[in-house]
Amino acid sequence: MIPTPLLFRTGDLLDVRDGADRSLWRVEYRRGGGYETSPLTEGKPRFWTDLELDAALGERRLRVIKYDARGLGAKVLNVLEKTWEYWPEDVQHEALRRVEFVRRIDAIMPYERVRTGDAAERAARRQRCEDAAARLMSEQDRELSLDAAYKRARSEIWSECSGEWEIAESEAHNVVLSEFRKARRIRPAAKEPPLQLPQKPSAECVRAWWVAYDNAGGDIRALIPRNHDKGNRTPRFPEKTADGTTTYRLMALAIDEYMDPKRPNARIVWEKSYKPLCVEHGLRIASYKTFNLARRALKTSFEQIKARFGLRAAKMRYRVYQRTTPPERPLEEVEVDHWLIDLVVRHPITKRKLGRPWMTLLIDRATRAILGCHLSFEVPSYASLQRALAHAFWRKDVSGIEGIVNDWPMHGVPFWIFTDNGREFRSASLRLAEAMLDFGVVNLPAKQPMLKGMVESIFGTMGVQVLAWEEGCTLARSDVYDPEEEAIHSLEDVHRLLLKWIVDEYHTRPHQALKGLSPLQAWIEKTNLYPVPPAPSFDHIIRMTGEEIPRKISKIGVEYEGYLFVSPRNDPGLLERLRKNGDLDRDWVIRVDNYNYGEVWILDDVNGEWLTLENADPEISVGVSRFQHKLIVKRAKELAATRSCNVTTHELLDARQELEDEADMVIGTGRTKGSTARAARWHTQGLLFTPLYGRGLPSIFDQPQDLSQAREILARAEAPSLEPTDNVEQAGVQILAASVPSDQPRQPHFSESQSLPGKPAETTGLIDSASLSADVEIDELIEDWG
């Protein structure tokens, strides 16, 4: 390393830092290749080479102080310790005007500024320079006094610059006056600030500026007007009681009462707490304005918010967040969140107000592309999250949707998913899904949406660019506009609006954060460099993203939510084999689709695969969501109580039909928004946001079937049939089911906790596959019609 010699003068201070250690060295003189220095504290002199000084300066370990603090007062040091930009503009302008006088004096007097901490030596040197200047002056100037140099500099600078200074001051005053007049609309009684033009200084004042400038080693900050040090510093309320109590102490006591979580009003504290204390002690009462000034002086704003609103609120207001660099790889970081959209929707047939649906959305941080979403009346839960994940992980097919021009190619399993602290994001089901599909979930701190700002921003963008233009937008709610009365769109209309905006507008529009590329272009470009991990299969996605429940395999099957799940028809000995391979008391990992209780999946940890279990009562479970199941069971128990019988399939089917009819009636004639929202949620069947390639779940855009087909489906499902099986237990269950008379309803496989007290549980069996498919089609028809 080739060093560059640095210029220091005698008296300069070198502040050198070495880790946590700090040392101050005074420059004495230069000697070949460096400087001889002496420590300000105890120690031996040291020779600093040019290489050491240049390296310390480059590593930001060296700071040069061009004055000796030992020869300066505390007030001057207070000014010099603050940076130039700290001071207001008007103070800076005054210092710049003063430096013009000082530099003119330097030009008149033959004086070389040498730094030293000896005040007497400085004064003697200045006197010698003044004498030399007097000898060089003309006879006329010499007759005046030794202050002729200061007077001459004063006159010359004022005549040259005063006009320019007055113009600049007038322009600055006009700006201040304009801002004041805008603010006076709030405070009309305020007086306008007067125009203060610069005044011609006296010779003594110019000399004082020059001395201060010289003592500070030529630092312009020494010429900063110290107006902040002026004023009366004595207490305005000096009175004390016999025990030394002052009004300021009483103010502090009252301010402590203000710092309370109950958050009392400051004026009320002044009136009800501070004033009575002053009267009690016989002290003068300070004004409310003085009380507020004391409150701000004694307690910072952060301390006040912390005491009154809590530490979390204080940190949220004053914390500074650092912008992070987005990842380079697509799907490396993905954000997900729920949003209650800003649009009221109606039923497409009855035009009844249904409320505002929920959207769950995933967005990629690297490309700003929307990976997938789910829109329904299902409140934020693992069920809605499951459908959003399935839509994001799999290839989407928008080719058959009318009005959609571009493709939606974004899909794949992300590496990391960033979420908030919702229950569904902290569930064991999601933890198992991330382990099986090989992605990670990062739960961000609660109530800090700025940590996943992309998904929050896209929700705001949707509200402004899409929904704000539609009738029924809640963003436009006012006294003259009621979005609930003006709403005209159905849920399918909102699907089409958002899908059109995502695929044909947002994904194709250049994004500022992507350096002019659109999210679609960024996705194509980055996936060519970094291919994304695919999902194993769609069935795998549904099973992996379903809700996890630990259950035991009993002698009759697996019980969950009152249902009994048994071996499938094509493998009747499945549960028996699993039970033999494991302990009787062990818990098996079960996955449930919360939109369909007709089947579940059990993990065979011996062969490492998921196996399907069928519901023993498909006529009351296929196509039934968790929300519907809760309501059906509650209504069936009410029907059983009125009929003085146990809950059977007959009560459950009647309950389901009654709830279907009530949901349709509420949607048509419901009087409250809450009831219509619950009815709309009843018809939520986990429909995906768009169709998917290959075999997948139904979407909102699938064509509904003809309602006349329902009767034929029911006719095919009336008579149960038997299928050949080698399993004795399975065959007995089927024979018993077939032997039940048609006028005697079967007892469903509900657990004891969900059966009526005092009623023994009866044996039940399975119905044939025609009934199972019938329920699937019936549910789809009910959904399409409802």
C-alpha cells in the first residue's frame, strides 16, 4: 500500500480509535515520513507514520479536530460538537455572513493562524499582528486606533454585501410568511412574523467574531449565533414550602398521574390533580400551556406512549424498518394472507345481499407474481388456506374462460412461506404439510403487517384498481353512498373481475421494483435460470394440505367428528392389515378435507404412502363441509328430541334438507346481513379460483348441471347393493345394512358424546357406490342452484 501524506498543523488533535479504545494526540511538528505527537493524557510521545495515518483515515478510525478544547469555554464546545447541518438555515446564513468579515480581516492583517491551547500566547500573537498591521497602514488609518483593521473590514464587507443579504433575507421571509398564512387558517389570531433585515455590526463585534474563529482553528461553527444560550434561566415559580416543595415538583407528580394506562386527558389532569395540589400547598398555579411544556420536557413522546398505550404500541410507532433485498430465485420466498375484500356481493338469482367474501392469496417476492388464491365466504381457516395452497401449487387452466387473453403459468412448491400468527398458520396440519412437500413456514411477529408488505400492498392495489370502480365498493362508503344498497355483482362476477385483472393487467404491466419488467416477464426470465420444484401430484397436494388429526384404529374403524371411516370397497382388509402392523394404542396420522367428509387419508408409515378410507355413511357425509356438518348435527339432535328418538340417518338427512331449504329462503328473504352471510357460507363447497389442468377439484367457472338430473340420481341411489369381499367383518356389515327395512332408519356412526343420552348406539353399514356418487352430484347441483 502506497500512503498519501496528510497535512496537519501544530496544535491539531488526532482522535484515533482502535476497537473500543480511543486516544487523543496533539500534533507537534512534522518529521520525515510522519508526525511527532504528544498524548493529551498520561503517556509517552509517539511518532505516527504517514502509512499509519492514511490507513486509519481510510478505515474511519481517525478524526481530525482543528482546535484545542482546553482553551475554549463549555458553551463554545457545545456548539463545535454539533455538526453544521444540525443548525437551522437562518442560523447558518448568519454564520456565513460573519465569516465574510473574518476572512477580510485575515486578508488585511499579515497573520498565520497557528493552533495552540495557550490563550495568553494567542493573545500576544494577535497583538503583534495588530501592531504590524498598524505599521503597514497609512497615516490616516493609523491615527484612528489599533482597531482600524476591524473597522476597515466592517465597512468594506457591509458596502459590498449588504444589498445582496437584504434581498436574500426578504425572499426567505416571503417563504416563511406564505407558510404562516396557510397555518393561520387554523389559528386566525396569530400574528405575522416581522421581517428582520441584517444589521451592520460594530468593530468590537467583528473583532469578537475574529477571535472566536481564531480560537476554534478556523472552524465556521464558532461563528454560529448562540441565541439558544440567551434568555432568562431563572425559575418562573421560585416559591417553596417549608418542606421544600415547589410547583415544579407538583407538576411532576401530576404528570406521573397522566402516565397511566387509563389514559386520562392532559387538561383534566391539570385541573383535577395539579391545581388542587397547588392550592393545598399554597403555591402559585402554572398555566395549562406551562404544564404541557413541562410534560414534554420531563417525558419523551416514546415514554408517554409506552406508559399510556403499552410498549408494543410505542415500538410500532417509533421502530424503523429496513428494506430487505428481494430474493433472486422464484418461489424462494412467498407471502400469504387473508383479506376481506372491499366489495359487497349479491345472490345471482334472488339479488339478496350476501356481504363481503374473503380472499386468501399467495405472492412471490422475487417476481411479484400472484401464485394462487381462493375466494369464498369461508372465514379465514385452514380450509380456505388449503384451497389457496392447492391453487398455487398446481398448474392453472384459464384457456376456457371467456375474456381471458393471457396464461397463468405460475405454479410450484415454494421454499419458504411467510405468514402472520393466525391459528391456521401455526397448526400442526400445516407443519406436516411443509414437512411432506418440503417447504418452510415462517411465522412473523403478530400485528406487524409491514413485514409482509407485498401481499398487503397487492390487496390495497386490488381495492383501488379493481373494486373501487365497481358498484358496492365499501371504500366509497359515505352519507350519500351506501355500498350495500348499490351492490350489483355476484360472487362469480367478482371472480371474473379479479381473474381478469390478475392475468391480463397485473401480470403483464411493467413493475417498478422489477426494473421495468412485468411479473409475467420476470417469472419467465427467472424460471429459465432457476427452475421451480413441482408438486408431486394433485392428489398428493390435497392430502398434504388437508387438516391433520391423530386417531386410533378401533375394531370398527376410525372415528372422527362422529363419523366412522372404514376400509375402501376395493381393499376391504386395509384397516385390519394396518392394525396388525402397529400397536393397538398408537395414534395414526389422518388427513381430512374440510370441504368433504366423505373420505379421509391415513398414512401407512410402513410402506410410506397415503391410503384412502371411506365414510361408512356417505349419504350424509359426501360433499359435506365442516361448517355444514356442525349445523346438520345440531339440527338433527333438535329433530330427534322432538321425535323422542335417537339421531339416525333419517334425522340427519331431514336436517340437511331443512338447512338447504332455510339457506335458500334466507338468501331470498333474509332480513339480516349476518344470516345471509352464513347462508352463503353454507353453499361454500371449496370451489377453486380457476380450473386446474388434469384431474382436480371443481372451480367457480365449471358449468352447472341440469336440475332435472337430480331425480334420476336419487332413483339410482335408493336400493343398496352388495359387493363381493373376502373380509368376514366387512361382509357382515354389508349384509346387516341390506337387511334394515326401508321404513326403519339406520343409526349413523356417531360417537357417544354426540348421541342423545340414554339411547344405545345401533349398528350401521355402507350403501353402494351409486348412493355415494349420487350425493356428490346432488351437492354440486345444490351449490350451483343456491
